[in-house]
Amino acid sequence: MKMSKSSRRYRAAAISDIGALGCCEQVLMSRVRLLMLCLFAVLTIAMILGFYLANDTIDSNIQVYVADLTRDKLYHKPGKPTAAQIRRLVSQVNQGRLLYSHLRRILVERLPGSKGSERVRKHILSQLSSLSAGWSLDVDSFTSPTPHGQTRFSNILAVLDPDIPRRLLLACHYDSKALPAAPGGPRKVFLGASDSAIPCAMILELVTALDVHLRMMKDQRSQVTLQLVFFDGEEAFEEWTPTDSLYGSRHLAELMSQTPHPPGSPHTTLLQAVDLLVLLDLIGAPDPVFVNHFDSTARWFDRLVLAEKKLHNLGLLSSHPVEQSYFRKDAHPAPVEDDHTPFLQRGVPVLHMIATPFPSFWHTLEDTEQKMNAATVENLTKILVVFLAEYLRL
Ligand SMILES: [Zn+2]
């Protein structure tokens, strides 16, 4: 009995224990359910938050990317080539090639739409095609009314890698001016050596001298690439007016402002992809002076000042007795309209490398090769080699 009692008690106890355990189990189960619910809720919130954050990240990426085009150019840091690297880079500049191979074939009359213009265009395109860097070439042709009737213009465009987000633009104009003949006098053939055959030849020499470095830069797919523009129709046919001048640059600035970049971008255009437009004009005469025209690009003008000083001190400039003779911070600019104007009006940063005051033979038949100074042209090309090597981190 005892046994049974005890066994019953035990059993009772056991049963009641089991009953008690069942109760706890129910509480536990509901706690587990609660926990599971909480976990589920937390997971759901995490997932919603995750989606939200992911979308937000994509949005921020787009915003950051859009800002990159406009902001990165402001914070772009130039490279710092060593003296040995500078020596090596500028030793690639070949004065003979610049003056005889590039320049001679540009120094012909090259009125927009003429045979001479077409020959010069072919020369520029064939020189660029011969380089190993692999330039993407394009001719932006259009027709516009002028005081001399409907005229065909053709800007020459060359870009190292069209897919790269940002571009440094290096430009000049290749058309020559139609000088009016004196009444009853012969037609005047204006060659425009400094205006702007020499700047075009300098650009060809720059990319020829830096060909291997530009190819290596292209392979590295950096954030900035180089674009060349040879504008047509910079000169007025008659008097300079807003409609009779800058035919090519007005057309290209408008075209670039309507071209999405990167392709398909709803936010940004090719114009916003331009870090800086470096425009060369009226170069070739001895003792030119270049001044800074825009506060917003003063730090890039300063690079030219320092490049001249550096090359002088390394003994790499010829017929250059004074440390600072070309790029002067002490001289003040007069406003100059040129191919940069349509870009400047649309907010593109500009570095205008134009001799001021203009050469004495400006827009006269005297603007010929005989008036040019080979040492000056070579020195300025070397200064631009340093500028490009720094900007593009070659
Ligand atoms: Zn001119």
C-alpha cells in the first residue's frame, strides 16, 4: 500500500509534475512563438530597411556620380613628375617634326568649305590615325549661313577614350581668315601661321611626343581622358559679330550640351564632362606674354607658370634667359573673345593660352612662318608637355 500510496503519490506527484511541466511548456511555447514573431518582425523590418537602404545607396551612387562630373574637376589633383621624368618627357618633343612634318602641311589657305581646308583636315586626321594610342576620330560637319553665303564647316574631334567620365579638352582653330582685297587689288592669301597653324602643329606634336604615355594612360582607364578639338570657322568672314564668328565652337558647344554623357545619362552631358578647355591661339612669335584670364582656373594657369620656371631651372628651354618670361602673373588681361566663349557661357572652365598683346602682324599678310620663332614654339610645347603630364598623371 505504502508502496502503492507512495507509488500513487509518486505517480500523482509525477502526474502533477507533468501537469506543471505542461503548463510551463505552454508558457514557453507562447514565449517561443512571441520570440519567433519578434524575430520575424525584426527580419521583416531588416528586409524593408535593407531594400530601402539598397535603393538609397543606388540613388546616392547616382547622386555621387552626377556630382563627380562637376565636383571632381574642382578637386582634381595634378601628378608630380620628378626632374628625371620631366627630362624624359620633354626630350620626346621634336622641333623638326613640329615645324616640317606637322606645320608645313597646315600652312596653306584653309577657308571653311575649301579644298585647302579639306587637305589640312585630312593631314590632321591622318597624323592622329598613325599614332599608337588609338584615337577615336570624328568630323562634326554642318552648314551655316555666313556673309559669303551658305558655308560648310567641319570641326575635327579626337578623343582617346570616349567612355571615360571626364575630359581635358585641348583646342585650337584650323581655319584661316579671308582677308578683304583692296579695291581692284589682287586677292590676298592669308596663311595665319600664328593664327592658328602653329597651335594646331603644337597639338599634333604634343600627342605625337606623348603617344606612348597616352597609350599607357588609356590602358589604365583613369577618370580623365584627353580630347582634341580643331575648330573650323573661328574667323569672321566680314566684321566680327556674334553671328559672324566662332561658327565651329558655337556649333560644338551646343551639340555637346545636348549629348548625354555617359551615354544614356538623364542628368549629365558631354559639356559637363569637360574638366577644363585649354585653348591655344596666336602662338609662334618671339617673346609672347600669356596672362591668366579667369580666376576660376587660376590654379591651372599657375601650373603653366611653374612649368616654365621648372624647365628653365633644369636648363631645358632654349633662348630663354629669364626664369619667367612667357607666363606672367603680374600682367592683366583684356577681355578676348575666342573659341572658348560659347563654352565659357555654358559654364565650362577655361584656360586661354593666347598671346596678349596680340602679335604686331595679327590679321595681316605678315603672319607667316618667317615671323615665327622656332625656339619659342619648342619651349611652349615643352611647357605644355609638363602641363599635360601633370594633369593627366602620365
Ligand atoms: Zn584670327
